[in-house]
Amino acid sequence: MKVLVINCGSSSLKYQLIDSDTKEALAVGLCERIGLEKGYLKHTPAGNDKIVIEAKMENHEIAVSMVINALTDKEHGVIKDLSEIDAVGHRVVHGGEKFASSVIITDEVVNAIEECNDLAPLHNPANLIGIRACQSLMKDVPMVAVFDTAFHQTIPAKAYLYGLPYEYYDKYKIRKYGFHGTSHSFVSNRMAKFCGLDINNSKIIVCHLGNGASISAVLNGKSIDTSMGFTPLSGLIMGTRSGDIDPSIIEYIANKENKNLDEIMHLLNKQSGISGMSGVSSDFRDINKAMEEGNEQAQIAFDVFVYRVVKYIGGFVASLNGVDAIAFTAGVGENDPKVRYDVCQYLGYLGIAIDEEANKVKGKETMISTPDSKVKVAVIPTNEELTIARETVALL
Ligand code: ADP
């Protein structure tokens, strides 16, 4: 089956056309600056160069029609016509407590996703726009929603409730939801196979360290805790997000800097984290370079990041009552040996030993712990699009 995987943001749309039999992406691409004066579609057919088409895309429907044109184009297309697309899999950020697994999209499902808009005001409305745009252009093609939150719906109440008056959970469903679920699910399963563990009898910690970053504790294949919470702002230090802070800081900054709530949320989401702490960049490649040049602020940002990861791992080892395997994934986890090495240096108490040569790997499934390490540690590249395609095929 050929599955078009769509990840729709407010002004962007990422896509991959995946052949679910070969697991290969036939084409990948991205529409940027939707709704703005000058937009781009970047389209890369497998094994060929990227092409960039400049065009004004007034709305997401026009962006989707450009994607279809790119996929079916005589020169850089990868399919003859639309009829070759068997299904569409949509990434949806928030499924609230309604969705503990992926679902075939019906009118009721669209309404239920809409009801979760309040919980993810930046993401869910954009995801819905993408769904509706595809529905109007591909009327008879079945579509599936795959939720970032679904995998974490197995987290028990003792881990998902905040220390707030219970009525706020009752009335507004304020609780930990967790995100990156598709990645945590894929990577924990892959890690079990890679280490020869039975997933149904395993304790795995997944460190998804990208621009957005989260860690999860996976017991017997089910998420029992994760570092992100009600929103993707909490937990680890991220590229531009603060992660956990004392909530009273918000009031303090408001008073000192005369900022309103919107401005402070912007500060915490976009100007904090590695970028805000280092004053250099949100990108670990730039941070590594700055550290090599002796930039102390970059070094401290890096150290704070590593230390937070270590604390979450330690907490989740306690939650799991032990750990069999730790997986590193996403942009930083897959490509930054120094992050992995520094994290693991703290974990000697678990009997973890790292093979420094193996740890030089970038972006490839590799065991980086030594054969006598008590806990297996590996790099497992994530593949959220392939997981969405697989879920889509499984449901249909
Ligand atoms: P997201 O999906 O959250 O946008 P990714 O998982 O794609 O993020 O991760 C992107 C980040 O990965 C970059 O911002 C950068 O910090 C990091 N990264 C990518 N390549 C490398 C590399 N070669 N070395 C170190 N860090 C890298």
C-alpha cells in the first residue's frame, strides 16, 4: 500500500509518501510559509535531488494540491495519479483522554479532535485543517489519525495527576498527557527487538532528544511515565523551551519585566532552553562548536541539559524499579556522541559502561554499551512517519 503521511502545522505541511510493503519513503517534502506572500514547496523524490517550487499558497488546501501535483508530476513525480494513494495517515498532536490508539477518521472523530483544540491550541487546529484539506481533495481515500498522546494513555493516575485541586482535573482535564508517543512506541519496540528482550517483560527508558525532547519509562511495552506533561513545554531543557521551572518564576518575571502572560509563554517556549541559556543557538551542532572554542555559556547550557536528562533517567529507573535498556533517539540522541557519553558517565551506579568507539555513531542503529554493561544502551533512529504509515495500514 502507498500511504501519504501528513504532518500539518499552522503555516507548514510535511509529507512523505511511504510504500508500506518496502517501508521506503518514495518522496518526502515540506510546504513552508502557507498563508504568506511567498511560500515554498520542497520535494525530494527518493534517490533524486530536492526540487524547490516557489508559490503563494493561500491556504492548506492549496498546499495539499501542490503536494499532489508534485507527487504526480511527469518529471519529479513518483506516482502516475492520485488513485495510487491508498490511504492518508495524519499526525495529530492531541487526542486528550479520548484516544488511546489511532483511529480511522470519521465525522465523529473530527469533532472529537476539535474538542481537544483547547488542549493544544497551536497544533490541533492546524492538524484539522490538514485533515479537511485532504478530505476535500481525496474524497474516497481512507484516512487515519495517529496521536502524539495516545501511547501515553497507559500512564497511571499517580503519575499523570498534578498536585492541584482535583476539580481542575474533573472540570478541565488538567493532567499530564505526554507527547512524542509515536516515537516512544516505535523506539521502545525496536529497542526490545534489537537487544533480544521480550517487550512484554521489559523495562526500557527512551530518550527522545531532538529540538523538542522527552523521556519515557516503558514497562512491558506500555508507557508508565514521561517527562512532557499537560503541554510539550515541561520536562527536559529543549532547543528553545525551558522545560520544568518553578511556576512562581512566571509571576516574578511578569513583575520585573512588565510582561503579560502571552509574552512570558512566548519566552518559555521560544527564547529559553539551550538557545536562551547559551545565547548561541538552539542547535547542538552550534553548541558543540562554541564549546570547542571555549564558550563557557554554551558549556553550561550543555551541562544543564545533560544533568536534567540524567535526573529524569534516575527518576524513571525508580518508577520502573530497575531498567534493562536505555535508547537514544531523535536529532540530538542519534547524532551527538558527547551528549550520550556525558549522560552515561552519570549512570555508572547502574553498571552502565559505554564503548567509546561504538558511541561515535551517527544516525544508525547501534549498541553503544560494552558487552559487560549491566544495562544495554543503544542508538535507535526514530521513524515517526513509518510508524504512522504502519498504523494506518493496520487499521485499514
Ligand atoms: P524536532 O523533530 O524536534 O524538530 P529533531 O529530532 O529533528 O527535532 O532534532 C533536531 C536537532 O537535532 C537539531 O536542532 C540539533 O540540535 C540536533 N542535531 C541534528 N544533527 C546533529 C548533529 N550532527 N550533531 C549534533 N546535534 C545534531
